[in-house]
Amino acid sequence: MISLVIPTLNEVDNIAPLLSRVARCTPAPDQIIFVDDGSNDGTRECIRSLASSAPIELIERDAPSLGLAGAVVAGAHAAGGEWLVVMDADLSHPPEKIAELLQPLLEGRADMVIGSRYVKDGATPGWPVWRKILSRIAAAFAYPLTGVHDSMGGFFAMPRKLLLELTPAATGFKIAFEVLVQGGRNLRVVEIPIVFRDRSRGVSKMSFGIAFLFAVRWLAAMARRLFRDQETAPRFSRQSSIASPAKSSKVANSVFP
Ligand SMILES: Nc1nc2c(ncn2[C@@H]2O[C@H](COP(=O)(O)OP(=O)(O)OP(=O)(O)O)[C@@H](O)[C@H]2O)c(=O)[nH]1
Ligand SMILES: [Mg+2]
């Protein structure tokens, strides 16, 4: 069973188009769980109005804790599926890639599959140069801790129980990053290229405060790594990109610092 978890905060105009694209996916998720943290633009009403046409559940967090990461964990707790797919509501992540995200998991080749903007064939069309540079810098800083090219996206799949095991105290905005840091060297990760489309409706919730929080989390994780992890294992040899199912033999083989 596949559970799709979608965190929402004021995404009213994106819900219907997103659901119509998800419905055309094969395999389609068996369960679509929206976790809403106090939207006031009609997002909840919109989700409820569509609940008869799709296997939708709505979790309404009126006193939300731990931000976006907390919303994803709440969705994972409520989900019934063995496999969990997490994606944003703003159509930046292509639902059509859900099958590719699931494939390495179903074949037992990976513990986590990430929709990646920064492997071959991944892209962020339409971004201004400054945004590309900032995003790349953040990804580059995260790489020594994760061995993954795009650890800060919100589009990934993994066994539901594993996510819950790895994020007992997840905080902040970047749940995939938290999972990767927590999972460490034992986590077999595959990155699947995605074309990330900038949101065309609604407003971004990314802010300076959130970026600052991420910087603090990064520093804390880096400090732990430097001061506590005395291992001399070779740096990353994780081959985390597969361009297509045909190239899937390149996957996994993670050696984590
Ligand atoms: N439940 C919940 N969802 C959130 C929260 N913050 C953001 N979201 C949702 O999480 C997803 C990602 O948020 P975005 O605002 O698109 O952030 P982003 O994708 O990093 O930034 P942009 O690329 O500028 O859109 C969207 O589906 C949001 O509606 C939150 O605090 N709680
Ligand atoms: Mg977004």
C-alpha cells in the first residue's frame, strides 16, 4: 500500500490540479494524506470537497508543532501504507515521477529515493541565477553530511516505518535532510532526476527565518560529525543518481562518512 503525504499551508489553488495529476499516476497512491497547519485561504474546505473523488484524508493541525517536518511526521503516523511518498502541494514536484521513486524501494535496492534537481537530467527551469547559486551552495554544504546531491527537496519515498524510526525528534523545514543525517552511512539512497517547476499559484513559505534555522541545524550536525565521529571510513562513494530505470544498476552502494 502506498501512502502519499502532502503538507499544506495556504495552497487552495493548487489542490485540485495536484489531485488530478496524482489520479493519473500508475500506480496511484492508495491513500492521500494532507496535513494542514492552519491554512486560512480555504485549503481545508477545498480538500474536504474533493474527498469523495479520491482516497483523501485531512489532518488538521491547529496547534502545529515542529513546522513542515512535524507535519510530514504526523502524516506518516496517520498513514497506513508500507511505502510513504512525500511531496509539496505547489506542483513543484512532478507526481508523474512517483512510480520512479517507488521502483528502487519495491525492488529492495534502496531505503530512500529522492527526487533530485541536481543529478543528470534534473533541472530548475525559470529560476533566476541568484536562486540557482544559493540553492547550489546550500546543497553543497549539505553534501558532506548526507552524500546526496539534493538533500533539501521535499519529494521523496521510503518505507513509512523507517521514516518514523529516523525522525523521532525531527524539527524544521527540511525533513529529507534530517532523515539523511539521522540515517547516516547505513541508509541506501537513490536520487532520481526531476524537473522542479516553480510554483505558479500561491505564496512560498520559505523565509529568512527558515533558512536560518536550517543553517543552525546544519552547524549542529556538522559539529557532531567533527567532534564525535572519529571514524576513518572513506568519504562518500554513494552513487546516488539513476537517470532511468534502465541504468538502475548504478544505484546504492552507499559508504557514508
Ligand atoms: N503543514 C505544513 N505545510 C507547510 C508548512 N510550510 C510549508 N508547507 C507546505 O510545504 C510545501 C513546501 O512549502 P513551500 O512554500 O513551497 O516551500 P519551498 O518549496 O521550499 O519554497 P518555494 O520553492 O519558494 O515554493 C508546500 O506544500 C507548503 O504548503 C507548514 O508549516 N506546515
Ligand atoms: Mg514550493
